[in-house]
Amino acid sequence: TGSSSNLGGITQYRDAMGSLTGSSSNLGGITQYRDAMGNLTGSSSNLGGITQYRDAMGNLTGSSNSFGGVTQYRDAMGNLTGSASGGSRPGTNDGVKRRPWWPF
């Protein structure tokens, strides 16, 4: 399926063959996601338990918040698009299609 490793605060994501697929880094509470070429693809930040996701241009693309073990996902307009529980990854079983800024 793939793997990830962390070195110096930068997490690298690799596919099953070991090829680099992307990376993420956190600085000052903002996580930046990059593709295999190092191009910025998006970012996320958490404030007050709400995580906001932005594209490479800084436009809000969605948000998520968790309570009671359930995570809710919302689009840029604040509309509920899905939910997940038990730590499942976004895009797997929450009704939300994978977005470019998810590094896995």
C-alpha cells in the first residue's frame, strides 16, 4: 500500500514500490503538502479543534472537526459532506472523494 517516514520534521510518502509520491511539513501549526517534485499542492491548519484545508493558492477547500470519536468533513461553504469514525482516513469510507492535498 505504501509507507511514510519522518526526518527533520518532513514526512515523506512512498508507494508500494518505494517511489516518492509526496511530502508534508509542519511549521508554526501549518502543514504544507507537496507532490513528488516538491510543488506545493495544499495546506492545512488547526485552530480550536477545526482543521481547515486550503489549495496551493491559499483558497479554502474544506474543513473537518472531531468530537466523540466522529470526524465531520465540510466543504468550503460549510456544508456537511461526510463523516468518519474509528480513525479512518478521509476519502476511504466517509463519502468524501480524495482531494489533491491528502498526501496518502
